[in-house]
Amino acid sequence: MATLEDKILGEKNEYYCSSGEEEGNDSGDSDKEEAVCVKEETSRTVELDTWDGTSSNTGPKGVIRDWQRFKQLEAEKRKEQDRERVELMKKLTLTCTSTLDDEKEKLQENDPELSELLDDDFLLEYQRQRMTEMLAQATKLQFGELINLANGDDFLKAIDDEDKAVTVVVHIYEKKAPGCDAMNGCLITLAQEYSYVKFCKILGSAAGLSKHFKKSGVPALLIYKNGQVIGNFVRVTETLGTDFYASDVEGFLLEHGIINDKNNVPKIISNSNNDDSD
């Protein structure tokens, strides 16, 4: 008699045994035939469980088993690919901590309150306030004109009595020397544009300089800061010529670091001004 599994698989005769043809056989032969049938059923079940990717079974149950096995292999393959992808990403990811980061972590562990105080936002605000104070102090030291020094005493006072943060530019000139009048005219313009710089002029004869210097050393620019000479440019006409403009002198002073570019406003200040205007 055909089993339920035989019906699902199509009731193929090779999958079961029948004893109807030899009903006269004794019970011993029937037992042997039944044993053979059980063996065939067992071997067929084992073959279905150990599927290797291909199957000769075209019945509905075999197709379902093949499909389940295929999906299982596909899921395992996808899981393996994901694992390899994660491993590759870990290898390609550069993770590094600077010394500053390590110090911040240690500080946060040892003193959380101080760590919070030294937060980036706090430091940025402190820097902004400090820069604003420095600029406010600089605006108090405004000159805006070319100062004439009458004699040597005025020359010394203009340098020694000035604030240590102020840059003093002294032009030593002679009335008939080539380039001196042009330099005085340029310094008048620059004094208005760079009002935080103290521009002065003095006759070489009033300063008590030698005849040789008054003849071959002018026009000369002497630069002082905090009472010390930081620049000494003699006979500037060798560089600028005898006919030059304020922009030429400005470029000369910028090149030698005597003055700062008025367009270079610190970014922290410009951002603060933009926030205030908004």
C-alpha cells in the first residue's frame, strides 16, 4: 500500500514494494521484501537530508527542500560578505588620538570641573574678549599725522616716552636732498591710514648728524619700538628711486614687517563683529 509520502512524490513504483503478484509466497518471503522496502526508504531519506546542491528529485517536496537549502546558502554567503566588509572597513579606518586629546581625557578624569572650564567654547570666547580688549587699547593710541621733531631732545622724547607697544617711524631728511620731499608726502598719507603707527620727521641738521650722513644717508627711515631700534634703512632712494608714491612706501614697510596690513583683521574679531551685526 502506498504511503502519504509516495503520493506526494507521485506514487512511483520504484519507491515501494508490492507483494500482490506472488500472493502464494510464504510469510518468510514477505518479511524479506518488507525489509528491503524499509532499507530503500531509509537510504532515500538520507539522500534528501544530505543534499549537495543538485538533486534528481523533481517532486514538490524535493523542489521545496532544494529551495530552502539554496536560500540557506545564500544567507550564509551574504553574512560572510558582510563580515569581511566590516573587517576591511576596520583596517581602512584611521583612528588616532593626539597628545592634546590624551591630556583632555586625563584632565576630565582627574578634574571634571576644570575640564569643563577649559572647554573649546570657553577658550574661544576668552580669546575673542582678549583680542577685543587689545584692539580697544590700540585704538586709544591714535596719531594720524606726521609729527615734526624740532631738535634732538624731541627726537629722544618721541622714542623713549612712547608706549612700548607703539611703533615709531622717524624720517631723517634734508630739504634739498633727492627723494626727501616725496617721502614726507608719502608719510603724511600713511600716517592717516595707519594711525596706530607714530610717524615723525626731523632734519638731519637738527638731529646733529654729520655732514656726510646728511649728504649721502638721506632719506633715511629709523624704526623704533619699546625704545629699541628694530629697523634702519639708509638712503631709501636706492630701493624706491627718487620718484615714488605712498603705495610704494607702504609696500616697502609691509615687506620688512614694520607695519601690519590694515586689511588683515583677525578672524576671531571679524566673526564677532558679524555676530553682533546679525
